[in-house]
Amino acid sequence: MATSNLGHLSPLSPLGAKEETFLENFFRLISQFSYEKARELADKEKDNHKAAFASSWGLFMYSLTQFATAEKGYMSLAFLEHKGFFTRSKDTLKSVYHSLAQEFRKVEDNVRNQDQLVHFGLPHPSVEFEQLIAHLCGQLGHFVLARQKTMEFYEQVCTMGTYKVLNYSELMVSISKIVQSNSRNFHHPLLSHLKSKFFYECEIMSHLLQAQVLMTELQFLPSLLQLHQAHSKLTSWGASANQPKEVKKSAFGGSSKQNPYPALYNWIFKYKQVLLSKFSLYFYELLSKQVHHSEMKTVTAKLTEDFINKIVTFQRKSDAMHVSLVLDTQGIHRCKGSGYHFPKKYSEEPKGLDSFPAIFAYPADRQVQNHWHNIVMLINNRPSDHHAYDKITCIYDKTAQSTYFITQVDVRITFVVIFECKKSEKDNFVNNFMADIRTNLNCARLYTALKPGVRV
């Protein structure tokens, strides 16, 4: 019986040096987003084993070429693309991963059916070689199932962007389950690059969602730590890709740098940037005390969304008397306000109007106490129906001779604009601005933009 491809196996490893090096290179390329190179590597190895295509190694090579293509499609968010009427179910990325799971299982079965090879005089290291391939296929089968779960998670994210109420906690639970259920899967050293890539992605999303939940409760330090964790892991993930920036020559003789990272990585990076912008607004009062006003202005101007400048510009153009973000502290245990507070320090629960503090106000020096009763009443009387969650409420108070616009931008956060005059509830400039602020702060716009072809 032919054993030509197994004769050079090391006595210290079931795999030969050549095969081990191939697998290390293949999965390293996958983790670096170099899917075409990985596929070419597998295709070349597959061609070298055409004579033994039915062997476990030959079947494994065939599966790996499909695996590289599937991973490229996943990172480009192909599974979220709109499917036409004539799209066949077998063309979807989910079905590709389903087929891959079957292929990996086929290799396992192939090895199981060859257990009797020992009795035919096949060298013992060759049996170990076959068994290790089967072991790797079993772990890759777990990886494929995990991929199907993350695809479902991103579909959930994309769909939630269309909801009136965005439940970040629900998303956080979903991604946490994926992390926990796969913490001990695909752990073989040869799959270490693949495992690192998978957990970078999932853990970064978990940190970002936790930060978003904590921000809605004005938890300064915990949300900051979650953002820092996400930033560190995102940086490590990007650095591990080790992708040189390709320079493309334009038709006019110039050159332009091409983003080397795939769509999903870029979206997650964008998500982190938007949350940093949101953090800068929710904790602006605290952050501005740490630096000079001009420095703070420079920092916020560099963010993806300069919410501060947007609000300042809107207030000036609309001649609004006051713009603020109001936190509903009811239900938050011992809400102490923004900033760090010693955990054991006693603080009374805010009551009455004090339970609705303005976490951001512009202009900061305007006295609005005489308006606050009206604002709190509007917030409390807002319809609890989810269909009214994203509505912009406009009320004119004859006694105060003022117009109030409010809209809920987050679970506990209400955006408020006060005019000391009568304004039309159909004022397009005001309504469009408030809608823009809401969809950016609650990340609804970003979530829907996860789908390829949708602009943020």
C-alpha cells in the first residue's frame, strides 16, 4: 500500500514538518485577512495530492479551499447582502458553512472507516497522522457552527437598527453566549490563529455593547474601562493582521491608500469610534473639567461624530434658548452622577425634579429652573407605547410662552430643546436635527449600516 506522502513524518509529531508548516501558514493567513493567499496555498497543496484525492489529506485540502472562500465572504458581510428573487438557497453563505460542516464530518468518517489500516501494516505514525486530521476537522466543525451563530448575531444587530427601541442588553447576552459556549472549542495549537481571531471579534463586540449599556446609566468608570478593553483588543487584532497598506495608482497619475481591512473589521472599528463620540457627550461636563476648553474642543473635533459642535451650531442657527440631555435616574440604584465615586460612600436617592438631572446642557450658564417642571412632566407623560418611542414631541406652554421639543435618544436619556417663543411642531430644521441626533446616539443608523450598501 502506498505511503509516499507519509514517509517523512517526524517521530515527535503525528504531522510531518511540511504538513504542519502548511497548516500553520494557512490559518495564519486566514487570521490576517489574506483569504486569497490562503486559498492559493490550499489549492496548490490540493493539486499536489490529486493522485490521492480520496485520502483524508486530499479531502481536507478540498475543504480548506472552501473554508478560505467562506471566511472571506463572512468578513465582507456577504451574508447580510440583499438577496434577489432568483437567488438560490445553496448560494447563501449560511449554506456554504453548512456544507463545510458536512465536508469536515466526511473527513472524520473517512478516518474512522480506516481504523483497520493498522492491521494492514501501515506505519503507526501514519495512523496518528490520519487521526490528527480527523481531530482538526472535528474542531473546525465546531468553528463553523460558531460562525453560523455569529452570523445570526449580526443579523440581529442589523434588524435591531430598524426597531424603535434598541435593547443593547439583548445583544450583549447573545454575544456573551457565543463566547461562553465556544471557550473550549477549536483549541488545538495549529488553530491558535483562528481561535484568536474569533475571540478578538466576539469579545470586542461584548465590550462595546457593555459600554453602551453602562453609558445609559451614566456609569463613567465602568463604561470607560469597557471602551479601553475594546480599543486594546481591536488594536491587537488589527496589528496581528500585519496588513501592509496597498497603494493604488489612480488614472490621473496620483496614488491612493487602500484600506487593507475587511468590511466587518471596519464596521466594528466605526462602532467603537461612534461610542467614543457618545461617551464624550454623555460625560462632557466631567471631561471638560480636566482640560482647557480649547483642548476639549480640539479633541471632540477629531472624533467621528462631534456632537458638541453639532449642538452648538444648531443652538446658534435655531436661536434655541436651551439644549440638554436629561437622565431619568428612577430605577438606577444609588445614582451618584458622572465621575468616579467611592463604592461604599453613602448617597441619598435623588427625588422629585432632582431625579431628572441634565447630564449635558448648552449654553451651560442659562437658568432653566423655571422650565424644569414642564420638562419633567413631558418626560413622565410621554406615551409608554413603543410605537411612540422615536417620536418628537412638541408642546407650547402659554403660561411660560415657551415651546418644548423632546425625543428619547436612549433607554433613559431624553434630548430636550427649549425655545422661549412659539414654534411650529413641523419645523423641519428642528425635527431633522433631533432625529439625526437620536439615530446617531442610539446607534440605530450604525446598526442598519452593517448591511453592505447602506451608508452611515
